[in-house]
Amino acid sequence: MHALHDYIVAPFVEFAFMQRALVGALMLSASACPVGVFLMLRRMSLMGDAMAHAILPGAAVGFLFYGLQIVPMTLGGLGAGVVVALGAGAVSRLTIQKEDASMAAFYLISLALGVLIVSLRGSNIDLMHVLFGTVLALNDEALVLIGAIAAITLAALVVFWRALVAECLDPLFLRSVSRLGPPVHFVFLALVVLNLVGGFQALGTLLSVGLMMLPAAAARFWASRVEPMCLLAALFGAASCICGLLLSYHASLPSGPAIILSAGAIYLLSIIAGTRGVLATRVRHISHRTA
Amino acid sequence: MDRMDACVTFEDLTLGYNRHPAVHHLSGSVRKGSLTALVGANGSGKSTLLKGIVGVLQPMSGVCRVAPGTSLAYLPQQSELDRSFPARVVDLVSLGLWPRRGLLGRLRPEDFEAVATALSAVGLDGFGKRPIDTLSGGQLQRALFARVLVQDADLILLDEPFNAIDARTVADLVGLIMRWHGERRTVVVVVHDLDLVRQHFPEALLLARRPVAWGDARSTLAPENLLRARQFNEAWDDDAPWCAPGDDHPHAGHRHDGDAHRKGAA
């Protein structure tokens, strides 16, 4: 019992940097995972990945001018993400181009621009932080930022919940009774960008999408309604963060990959053992009902 | 017809895609409280006309006017409904509450009652908690009719609601349409089964890109009208001349505003 306490609780009690990392990661789980559920239900999972790449040049511009500081890099990432999301969203809504193709076009342009900007300053080891994050070095500024993002996201989800569900379930119906369809879509894209930007402090631009998508994809195997699915995704996210941080602490692994790999383990487990997973649906049931 | 009496008014309405008309120069109006069958071959512009009324398709020329204050329920032929979405039948039917509750309004006890009443009216008692991906085609259609019921709209547009539906379900759904007609709602239904139209619908509009006949259902569906409707060419003609004032059809107040469109069949 004592050993268990030493192993699981003590690191978070003894070290301030572990506490900050835990608080930041838990806030991120609460806000990014439900957003990930909607991203998955809209079949836009890979769009999250594209958005993560699109954020890079904005963060790089902030880095180029101000060095490794959270506010300029976050604002830069936010700007780049919003431009790409709005541009791709507008092209897909106003022309025959579908969302996936326009998103791919915009993020590739954005990514090439990012690489170009990075090369202006030459290679720099600090840039590794941008790409892969530093959850163990979250400062007060970063925690406040993540907290604000989580508060905005949860508030927006509560307000727009029914609209988001309607937009996913039957977009043509929503268009026939209300003009809210396109605005709701853009609000949602803004939430995606906001959470990816919030995550890149902790996990880096490339891995922050992992905390958004993996718990959501895992929750799909357990829940058959949206509300429980979002709750479960947030729980899975929180569990992966705790697991990842402990792994990182005890085995001296980089924290970002440890968190995402923990989420990946939950996902693989869910595929097999979930109530809607392989075992439950593929194994022939011995008996069935008469009606 | 008295303007006050019209629910939907078309004034020289042309709707279409890529400058090719799908509904060509339609004028007239749908009376409040009328029940109209929209009839015509595939590609004759029936669904396009409904999209024009709903407003999801902008006119190429002319005007489609829905009387102010009219609430509208639309059941499309090709629904964009995502059947793999983790929703229950009640969630789907509750979408019909949107016009009443909007974005911010919370659902009230009477709303849940309205949903339950609608489900029982379409014969889906006890289906409320079923996930929508477990419904059969007919059950899903009944659920969508329940959503229209919940919408409680003045103008109801149904696009081929009887496709791939068994006889008993058709009979039940026709019963619902008759009930709406009895409640003085304006109903427009796209139907392919002409016997069904003759049997149940007082009025019909026969389309073949342009209106062929419009009025009493039995006389609209007279053999000579059906023959004329069959003689139109469904395909687009890229060499068709630009439709301009002074052509073979009447052009009351016809305007193209420089955005000329092609006549589909010359």
C-alpha cells in the first residue's frame, strides 16, 4: 500500500513541476476530448491532424521574433489556425470543393510556409519544444492560458450543444429550419484550433491532436450516445495524462509521447474489449431473443 | 387567386444548376390549406422546386415567395441524415423542436410529451430509446414523419416520402398527410404513384421542367397531359440557345438581369 502511494501519489505531492503538469493536462483533457468526439463524429479526425500542422508556421513566426515565449507563439499559432480553418471552411461551403480537399490544400500551403520561416533562423534545438512540447515546464502563464481555453471551450459546448448535434446528425434539416448551420460549423472549427493551440504548450503541435482524437476514438467503442461518449473521452484523456506523467517520471521518458502512448494503449484495449469492440460484436453469441 | 390566400407564390421562377434550368418559368401559387401532389418524370424538376421553396437553392431568375410568418417543414428525398451518428429515435424526432426552442431554449416537459405523442401517432410506440442505426427503412421514414409532426409547421414539403416503403406504411403515412390537410396546413408532396394521387390528392402540378398542367388532380393527370409531359428531353443541351424574352412561352415581367440561362431542350 505504501509502495503504491510512493509510486503514484508521491511524485505529484513532492514536485511542483509535476503538479503543474498534472493540472494543465487535466484541464486539457476536459476540454480537448469532447471536441475530439465531435471531430470524430463528423468524420473529420484527420482534419485535426491537418490543423495541427497548419498551426506550426504561426507558432514559428512567434518564435522567430520573440524566441521561446508562450504568448507570441500561441497568438501566432491561433492566427495561422484560424486563417486555415476559415479559408478551408469558406472554400468548402461556397464552392464544390469538399472540406477534406480544401483543408489539405490550405494546410500544405501553411506547412510549406512554416518550414520556410523556420529555415530563415536556421535549425535550433528550442524548436524541438514547439514540435514536441514541454509539459513538465508549464509556467503560470501557460496554465492560465490553458485554463482560459478550457473554460471557453466548455462554455461554448454547453451553449452550442444541440446545434452541434443537429449539424452532425442532419445538416440539411438544420439548414431548412435555421440559418445557424454555417456559423455553428465555424464556431466548432474555432474550438478545434483553440484546443490544439492550448495543447501545443504541453504536447507540441504534432502530438496535441493525439490527446484530442485517441480518447474520443476509444470512447466510441464503449458508448452509444454522445453525452456519455464525451464524458468517457474526457476520463480516458485524464487517465492517459496521469499514466503518461508517471511513466515519464519513473522511466525518464519524454512526457508528450508517454501521454499519447498511454492514450494509444487505452484505444487498442477498447478496440478489443469495448462493449462495441471486436470481442463483443464478432464473437458469435450463444443465444438470441425471439423478437 | 387572392394574394392573401396564397401560401407560396411563384413569379416566372427559373431554378437550376450551372445555368441549365431544372424548373423553367413557373408562375402561379399554392393556396393556403391546399394539398398538392407534385408529379413528373425523373429529372422534371420536382425536387428542385421544393429546394427553391425551402430556400436552399437560389432562383436563377424570377421569385419564389413564401407568405410571411409561414413556418416550414421539409422532408428531403436524399436526406443528409448520418445514420451512424450515436443518436436515439427520440433525439432524431426532437430535432423537430428546433423552430420552437431555437439555439438557447431548454426543452420543457411538454416538449417530451409532444415527441412521445408524435412517435405514437406514426406507430413507433416503444421505439424512442432505439439507436437510429437499428431502424429499417420504413421505420426511419415513420420517425422522420414524427419529426415533421413535432415541427407543427404551416407549410409541409415532402419529397418522395413513399419510396421503398411497404403498403401498410404508405397507408399510415397517407393517413397522416390527410390529417395535416384536415388541420388546414398547406402540404406539397412529390409522388410517383399516379393512382395514389388520383385517390387522395385534390390538386396536382404536373412538371416537365416547365409546368404542363396544374389544378384539379384528375384533370391534371388526364392522358393528353401525361403524354405531353413525357415528351420533354431530360438531358442538358449545351448547345441550347440562351433563353431570352420573346420566346415561345409567355413572359409576364420576365427579367434575366444579364444572367442568361440555357433552355434545356431546344
